[in-house]
Amino acid sequence: MTKHIKCDLDQRGVLTVMLNRPEKRNAFDEAMASELTAIYSNATDDESIRLIVLSGQGSIFCSGGDIAWMLSCGQSDEQRRKQQA
């Protein structure tokens, strides 16, 4: 399990990936985006995974990008923004 995402693989090969920042309405930030990218990269190499279900913890699936993260991206230099994209 990662900090911002919970994963569960059942015996049928269903990988449930749950965004886990309900206090932020599951808004994406740099850490969550990196974790999600790593999970999906690893899942493509795992032949036991037949299906991926993406969901969100709490009452909101995902509110989009975290405003604080987006503001910090805008204040970064050009090279840093390209890395965060």
C-alpha cells in the first residue's frame, strides 16, 4: 500500500485501486500521480491482473488537481514544471 492509494488484488485477478485522500476530496498532487503511475506500470507486467477498478475513498471519486499543488507548479521554473507534468 502506498501513502495516497490503496490497492487490493483479489483471487479473480481484479485489482482495485482506491484514491485515498478523502480529506482533499481525492485531489491529485505530485505524490499521488507518481504512485498511480507506478501502480499501473507494475500492473501491466503482472499477468495475474485481468481487470483494474479505479475508485475513490469517501463521498467524492476525485475532484481533479489539488489547488495547492497546481499553484506550486505554476510558481516553479520551466524545467520543474515539465518534470511535474
